[in-house]
Amino acid sequence: MEIGPVSPAHRRAPLREEPPITRPVVLVHGVRTSSAIWTHQVSALSRHGHRTIAVDLPGHGLRAHERFTLSGALATIDDAVASCDVPPLLVGLSLGGYMSLAYAARHPHKLAGVLLAGCSTELRGKPLGAYRRLAHHVTGALRIGGGTWHVVTDMLAAVRGYSPLSDLRRVHVPVWLVNGRRDPLRLDERRYVSARPGTRLTVVPRAGHDVNSHAPAAFNRVLLGAMHELRLPERAAVAHLAPAA
């Protein structure tokens, strides 16, 4: 007896495994720079299949015509986080680190983790003056999408009285600290680690404040390691009916 061909309605395609869900990353730059500083990180993350969202804070990059405010910075981060299908890893450098920490303390349920670089100092007294001088130096060295000088005045007003240590104690997601050994804003990094047990600290030799660009390979190792820890389970393989012929 011959068996005829299987009807298209009963023909099933081979089991097909869906691509894994990968966690997105939101990247927040420092003062008087822009989203362009994350080129090395966007490239590395993209190679590993991660969606990246590098924002421009008010007063920076494509938004240089705006004035910087704390509320505007937090709203910028919130818009980027809201565009993600799953809670992202939030990564911030310098001013972006302080803003990321402030956001994480207020919206911990929206994030999978936080990676902070160049922001391990309480900005009070002499450190605040050092931050102003550093902002001028960074702009002259990088020349990447810097805003006008008033953004520094706006930034100093926004962070006056702000205590990153207080916010760090309120964060309930994994935290990574990455600092260049030559960074003047790592004065309180040990206090940061003590303030929130479980915080991981990496100090990169021969790197300065802009550790992500001074030592991109070392920075990316920590970043990709964090993404590995925060990885999502793969989707189960499912069978699909083939379309009718």
C-alpha cells in the first residue's frame, strides 16, 4: 500500500529554538561629554547580542541647548529604562554614575543591576571643587559632544547636598564599581563598598577618570561579566506548524 504525501495541514516544521532573550544596557555619560564616549562598550555589547541605549543628558550632545537639572537627568534615564522589554543593567560614568545611582535608589524595581564608574566620592567641600576642575579637564582632553560651560554650573547646583552613599544604601540590585587607579574621584570607594555589602569593586591600573576609554578592554571585561551574571534564561524550543503550501 502506498502512503500518500502528508497533508500540509499536518506537516510540522522541525523544532526551532528561539534566540535567547538578552538583557539590555542603558549607558549614561559624564559631564560635558555625550553618548559618543561609549563607542567601545556599544561595540562589545552588540557583538554579544545586547541592545544598548546610550543617552544624552540635558545640556549635552544633541541636547546641548537644554539646561541640566536633576529631574531632567532622572527623566532621561527613566525614558531609556522604560523602552526596555526587561529590566536593564544601568551603567554610568562620573556625572552619569551619580545620576544612575540616584535613579537606582528611587526605582530599584526597574533595574537588574547598576555599574558605576568614576563616582566613588561624596561631593562635598574640596571634592566638589575637584569635580569642577575635572569637568574642565575632561572636556579639553576628550572634546566629545561637550555642552557649554553653564552645564557645569547647573550640574554643581544639582548635586549640591547630594549624598551618593545614602542612595547606595537604598539600592537592592547588584552593584559594580569600576575606577581608574589615577581617578581623583575614588576617595570614598571603600566607604561605598562598606555601605552596601556585596558591592564589587574593580580598580584598573594606569587608568584615570575616564576608565571606559582609558582602558576599554579592562572595563568591558567587568561589564560583560556583569551581563553574564544578569543573564536571562533562554526561551524553550517550540514547534511551529509550517505554513500551508
